[in-house]
Amino acid sequence: MKTIISSIGFVALLWIQGCSDARPIPAYDMVDPVPSGWRMTPDEAVLAATSYCEQSEMTSHIRLGPPSIVVDEFDGERLWYLGYHQNSTMPGDHFGLLINDSTGEIQYEPGE
């Protein structure tokens, strides 16, 4: 019985933490193909987005899963797009972060 209660407590703790975990994230399997010759790695892009979430306190009350990651070049700029989906079916339950690979600038894209 103690083991079951401990397990439930551990799972609840992981669920509550959301995107506040600052450990390196193995993001290479989340983007295909992995960009070559870019300044940021997939891990660095995810960590930059996680840091942005924490500093903005935009996700302190919600739980986010891993983002979907898209990389693209537009008008000579290399861009990372990280899409986050909340556990909801409400309109606007998602948002994206657009990261400029060369400057590291992050732009928030609200969901509709």
C-alpha cells in the first residue's frame, strides 16, 4: 500500500511540474531532419523555449507536453517553431514560439 501511495505521489509531482524542468531534453527525435550547420541544436531550442515559458510565467498554471518542432528558412533567416498544446479542447488551447536561430530572439504566437 505504501508503494502505491508513493507511486501516485511521484506521478502527481511530475504532472504538476509542467515545463519547469531545466534538464537537457533529448529533442533530436522531435525534429526531422535535424538541421545541420545551424547555431542552435534542437536541445538548445527547447531549453530556450522552456526558459521563455518560465520567465514569462505563462505556463505556471498549466501542464504542457513536449512541443512539436519545425525548422525552416524564410527570407534568409533560419527559424525554429515550437508548438505547444495544452490538455484542453478549448479554442486557443495552444501557442507557439518562433525562435530566430541567429539572434535567439523569441516571438510568442498565440493560439486561435
